[in-house]
Amino acid sequence: MRSRVSLARLCSGLCPLVAVLLGGCANDVTDTLVERPLGALSELGVNLQFRMDDDPLLLGYTRLLGAEAKAKVHRTNVPYRFKLVDVDAPNAFAIPWGGIYVTRGLLRFAGSEDEVAFVVGHEVGHVERRHGSLAFQRNLLINVALILATNRHTEDWLEYAYLGNYFLDLHWSRQNETKADYEGVRFASMTGHDPGRGIDFFQRLDQRYGATPRFWGYFETHPINRDRISYVGRRPAIRRCAPRPGAFGRLARRRARGARAVRPGAAIRRVAAARQRRAVGAARADAGAVRGDPGQRGGRAGGHAGAG
């Protein structure tokens, strides 16, 4: 009887706290006390785990896409930061308090700028809805409650409670991803991109990596791509939006002038080839200068004479 009374008191004390923290009425408080320090720790962990890519063209391209989405956010106090990760796998992720990370592989994998805009909007949506911060608070409170409720009378069924919490956490994660897909559609539409290209992105993922069977989807943190394609296709913005090219530096201007979209992956290959040609030319010039190659000197002299 004592354990039941203590458990009842524990639940009655934690339920109002859970309602306050997860109900949205204390978000200004949790932004300062939870999300901001959690974001700082997450950013430190990301920097330790991954190497950032500082390519000026690709990083500027990513930041300009992010700036378009940032201009439409509601949480204007959040310092949104858009960074490029030197990873070949196509991926993007967000951390609490405004950190958005796009991999170099995603830019190479994407078939159009609209797809990248959809993915960036998806990640901004995670921050807008405080998914990382609320998930941390929810898991912390549930685990604290389970630890406090553990005693010799309850330890048997608490094992099932921990297992149930694991699958419940996966379910909430999939729900958050669906909400972020909605934000991806919304931000892509508001920034003048075609949100329907998000469907092309998910289809291409299934073509490369294979479709996930529905049964295994219950053990995943993300919905299977078939469900995401169906959800994105039903959004009203897909039918309303008339795609307009955005102005994002030289690549986007070429995209706006041309009939076909400029593929970021093709741009990466062109930039890499140009850099390789310049490096080879510089190496040959340095080698000729060291050897005193008359052909090198004659070539330069002949060039100047012809120009004169």
C-alpha cells in the first residue's frame, strides 16, 4: 500500500510539470533553461564528430537557401546557423537552438535546388517546433519518473515500462518527422520553390538504398519513404504553388535563365575539375621555373609579344 501511495503522489506531482513543459505555455522559460544549453552541447558534439566544409561556393549556396527560410520563421530570437558537413552520404540534421547541418553528399545527391530547399525547410521546421528540446525534456521526465517508481514491488513490470517507452519514443520521433515534412513543404512554397520536388527526393532515396519494409518501419525513427511521399503529395501547397526560381548566387541565376535546373552535384564536379586544372597548371609553372625550362620562358615571352 505504501508503494502505491508514493507512486500516486509521484504521478500527481509530475503530471502538472509535464503539462507545463510539454504543453507549450512555458516555452520562453525552457528556451533559456533547456534548449539553449542543449544546443551548445549538441554543437560541440557535432564539431567533434564531423569536419565542416568551408568551400565558399557550396557553403554560400547552402547559407543563401537557409537565409530564405530564416526570413519566414516565427522564432526570430533563435540564431539560425547553416553549415556544410564534409560527409559523402546525403543527409541533413538539426540541433536545438538553430543549428542546421547539410552534408556535401546531399548537394551532390539532390536533383534540383527545389529538393535542397525542401530539405532545408524540413530541418528548420524541427527547430521551429522545438522537437529536439521537447524530446529531451519528455525523455528526462519519463526516465526520472520510472527511476523514482522503481522498488522491489515494481521492478518486474518496470522492465516492460522501459520497453514501452522505447517504442513510444520511436513513435513520437516519426510524428516529429512528419510535422517537419509539413514545414519543408511550407518553407519551400513560401520561398518560391516547388515543394513537390520533395517527392522526387524521397523516391530517389528509395531507388538508391531500397525501400524499407513496413514492418521494419515500426523500429525506425523516420517514417518509411512511401508514407512520406503520400503525405507530402496530399499537402495543399503542392497544388497551389507555382514554382519560381530563387536568386542564389551564380548557380541560381543560371538556373533562372536556363530551361533546365542546374544540378548542385554537377556544379560540384565542375568546380572540382576547374580547381584540378588550376592546380596542375600551377604545378607545371612552378616546375618550369625551378628547372629554368626555356620552353616555359619562351612561351611566356611569345605570349607577351603576341599580345603586344
